[in-house]
Amino acid sequence: MQVSISAELRRRFAEARRVLVLTGAGVSAESGVPTFRGGGNTAVWKGIPFDVISSGAMLERNLPAVWEWFDYRRGVLASLEPNPAHYQIARWQDRFPDFTLVTQNVDGLHQKAGSRNVVELHGNVWRARCTVCRMGHDMSESARPDACPSCGNSVRPDVVLFGEMLPPGVFEFAANKAAECDLCFVIGTSAIVYPAAGLPAIAKDAGAFVCEVNPERTPLSSLCDEVITGKAGEVVPQIGL
Ligand code: APR
């Protein structure tokens, strides 16, 4: 689907030096990753709403059940590939002198498309973390450890669960970059989960041009300088390189 990109956005894109991109589940939808909300439905696992099975409270109560859900998600993700939106965003990192990719996604598809230094606000399903020494364990090449190889305590998904705080310093880093950027893209997020959804307003208040890409309007649409209605995989490659 051909979309119209305004002359203003083309000019801002050509002149931008500091760019921030915020992505959500929608950027991975065309890769086959189910979104959490959009389209009116809410993800459910074995009859348990995702925000219950994916919660800190469930982790306290039943860590094996939480692992079963994340093992399933890794199983689904293992066969999925990045889409043209992921690849175009990866190319942008070498286009701009200062480029920051902030994602709410835990699927690792940005990295699979070649994005470096991805700011993961909500963690990553391909990592486990010790519940005591907090040591991280990469599961992209190896199986999930039964216990922390370093201290022997239990390990948990290295993902921010509902009711939990973001990793220390990650949001602050993203907020500083948002306050410095001159162009901000918001791609594939319903913009209802904070603090992530607050980043575009920080950029806007600092004078950045804010552009949203989403097939549906969101609570952020009215704040944006440009709203491009469409799917990320079709729209983002048309924005420019
Ligand atoms: N391209 C772009 N956007 C899309 C596409 C697409 N192909 N398909 C759907 N969308 C949009 C939907 O319209 C919706 O606005 O993506 C958004 C997905 O919203 P959510 O499912 O709420 O995902 P997200 O905004 O990332 O959720 C934020 O909430 O569930 C928690 O921790 C989880 O990181 C997640 C956070």
C-alpha cells in the first residue's frame, strides 16, 4: 500500500541529526507476533489473561507456570523473522549521527534485523535472570538453565512483568534521548502503557517533530505532527533512507 509522506516529514527526515524511534508490538505484527491489544482482542494463555500470567504476582505464586508461558512464546518466536519495518529501522542507525531505538517488545526481532544497542524497556524473552544475583543468561543459543549457573538460585524470565518496575536507568536513558531528539517516530504501539507511552510527549515538549505509524488511532495521535495510517511493514520502508 502506497502511503503519502508529507513534504514536511521528508524535510525533517533529510535534516534530522538526533532521531528516536519508539516501537511496540505492532512493528512485529507482520512477522506473526500477536499484539496484546489492537484489533479489539486481548491475548489469553490457557484461559489466563496475559496480564495475569505475565505478572510479578504470578511469578511469586507459580514460577513454573510463568516459565511455561515464556517457553511457549520463545517457541513461537523461534521460527519468526523480522519484517521490512525492522530492517529499515536497522538501516536508520547508520543514517543519523545520533540514533536511538527504544522498544517495548521483548521478541528480539530488532536485533535479529541488525539493530544494535536496542534500548529494551521491557526486557527480552531470550534472556533469563537469576532471582538473587541478577546474573543474565542468554537463551538464544542454549536451553533455559534450571538454576543460576553462578549461584545456584532459581532463574526467571528477564522480562518486565505486570506490576514490576522497569530495569534501573533504562527509562531515564530513553527519556534523555527523547528530550534531545529532533525527530521522533512512534511505531506500532497502543500508547496506553506507561512510562513508555510518555516518551513521545517528552520529545514533543522538547521541540521534536513526532510521527506516528499505526493502522489505528491511539491516545498519542492528537499530539503527533504527522500520523501515517497503515502497517509498519508497508509504511516504514517508504519514509526514507
Ligand atoms: N503495524 C503497525 N502497528 C500495528 C500493526 C502493524 N502491522 N498491527 C497492529 N498495530 C498496532 C495496533 O493498532 C496497536 O495500536 O500496534 C498496537 C499494538 O498495541 P499493544 O498490543 O497494546 O502493544 P504495545 O503498545 O506494544 O503494548 C505495550 O503492554 O502488554 C504490555 O509489556 C507489554 O510491551 C507491551 C506493552
